[in-house]
Amino acid sequence: MRVAFLTAGGLAPCLSASIAYLIQEYAKLNHTVEFFGYKNGYKGLLLGQKISIPNIAEHADVLASYGGSPIGNSRVKLTNVDDCIKNGYVDKNQIPLEVASQQLKKDNIDILHTIGGDDTNTAAGDLVDYLKEHNYKLTVVGLPKTVDNDVYPIQQTLGSSTASTQGALFFNNIVNENTTSSRQLIIHEIMGRNCGWLTAATAYEYRKIINNKKFIPEILIDKQKWDVHAIYVPEKEINFDTECARLNQIMDIHDCVNIFLSEGAGLNTIINEMKLNNEKIKYDAFGHVRLDEINPGNWFAKNFKDRLNSDKVLVQKSGYFSRSAAPNSYDIDLIKKTAKMAVKVALLNKSGVIGIDEDNNNEMQCIEFNRIKGGKPFDISLDWFKQLLKNINQE
């Protein structure tokens, strides 16, 4: 039996661990499996670039202790023919889905595991459908990763828990920059295109850290100065005037303001302003705005600076720090459970994505590819989030 792995999209703290524990599960059941990895996601599949992976079951924990992916990632959409041609992944007049399918046939792959977000796994669904139409029997079982935790109908994506704790750790250092200036504004920009879950969870985890720290208010090491003062997510409208009035009071008292900002918050306003200024807006192969070039944090910094009479503004992004980490114990446990079911399902020749299914009593199941969709919003009505806002006196 020949099993291949493919990791795609942005990094998340689960890719290496997913490969490690999938191999470990196969080794428990079948010692004759050959493992392969397509380099750099769908790009490697289209170009026929793969590596042979030894059975590293005995060293699974070592591989799982690394962030990133040993076989590399890329953002390639198989149904975006023009983009695939432009980047040289296929020749003119070639169909990427057909090229990918022919490569899997040539390599005699029996099972393909795609480890990625909604784009990766919807692409896997397209591949399954194409192969079925052309009478090639291939089992594709996806594992859902994304730091945003924004995939329907999955309750918790792999790596998102780690990203929140790592983002909190990142800010636990950055917050000390509030001692470098009077009236210091710090904006902690956190990943999350359409979903504020990661921003909210990062703020929640950071407040757990400071709630366990000792402070010395007599020499201005005051908990209020180190606290989160505002949390902005795409799902909650920001009343800019109200917030400026509230944050000015905090700035006057504590000489600093700390904002946790989801990169998708206020995005439509920013894009509309860029269009009015005839600025070029770049998109990726999936049609998503390239947020790393939009810089939402800088936009908020510019608009808050004068209104808060800030002497210094610092914008810091925790995204790359958080997403490249090795998984925490919670994610390790979730990855192991997911890998175990993924192998079980794959050996039954059933295709789909393994995840905690919100539509089926939050049970881990093999979810059909056509039910996988991105853009799931964060539920701001959750009790823990409402309490979080109440604790920082934000309406």
C-alpha cells in the first residue's frame, strides 16, 4: 500500500505532528506501507515532486516537536487554471485537476492525506470527484488545520489552540514596550481574515498569564497597565468615537493602551479607502485579499494615534511567531485522535475530512468534502467572550 501526504496553505502548529502520528497509526496496523510526501503542497503534486518518507513511527514524538512542515507548503488552487499556468505548474491547454490525477496514478498512490484548511480540503474534494469521474480509485482523507478556527462545520481545527497560547506568550514580552514612552499605544495584530476567534482566544490566554503574575503598583508595575484594553474582531462593529473616548481615559490614567486586533477587523473600511486612493489591492490564488500587504494594524495605528494623543505607537504581529510553533499538549491530543480516525477511515476506503462535527453533536467524524467551507465567523455571544469584554470594560 502506498500512502502520500500533502500539506498546503499557511502554516499551523500541527503539520509535522499530523504526518508523524499518521505514520505511527499506520505502523500499528500495517508494516508494509510505503510513505511519500508531495513537496510544497499541490505545487509538488502538479510538478511531480515527491520524496520517499521512511517509517519514522519510533520517532513520531521527535517530528511532532517541530513546527512547520517537513515537506513544505504552498497556496495553489487546482481549479484556478490561469494561476497554475502563470506560475508554471502546468503547461498551456493542460487542466490542473487532470495533471494532478495523472501524477497520483503514475505514482500508484492508494491513499492521499491532505493536511490543510478549507481551501486545501475543498481542493481535495475536487480531486476526489475528478478521479471518480475518470474511474480511478483513490481514497483522500483530509485533516483540518488553520489557526483561525474558521472552518465549517468543524468545532476545533488543528493548531488553533497552540496559536492562541503562543500569541499570548508573544504579547507577554511585547507588552513590556509600554515602558519605553509616555502615552504608549501598542497594537497586537493577530491573524484572522473573517474570524475573530484567534484574537479573542489569544486575549483570553494572555489574561490567564497576567492573572497569575505578581505586580508592584508602588513602582508603576501595575496590572492595569499590562492588561488588554480593547479587543477588535470582524464580527463586532467598532464605534470609533465611543472607543476613542473610553481609551483616552485609560491612556490618561495608565499612560498606555494595549489593543488586540484581528487583522480582519475593519477590513472593508480599509479596502474601500484604498480603492478611493487608487491603491492596488493584491489577491492570492483563492481570491483572498493578501492581508500581509494591507497592514490593518498600521491603519488602526494611524487613525488612533492623534485621537488618543499618543506619543508613540507600536504595531506588532504575532502571526508568524504563533503559526510556526510546535503544537501544545491540547493540540497533540487532538492530532493523535484525528490521525487515529483518519487511518481507520482511509483503510475503509472512505474519503472526507476528519473533524469534530458541530452538526452532529460535536462528535469526531469523517465529514464529506462538500460540507467543508471556510469563513465560519466567531460566535461573539459565547459566555466566555462576553465575560472577557466585561472584564476589560468594553461594550
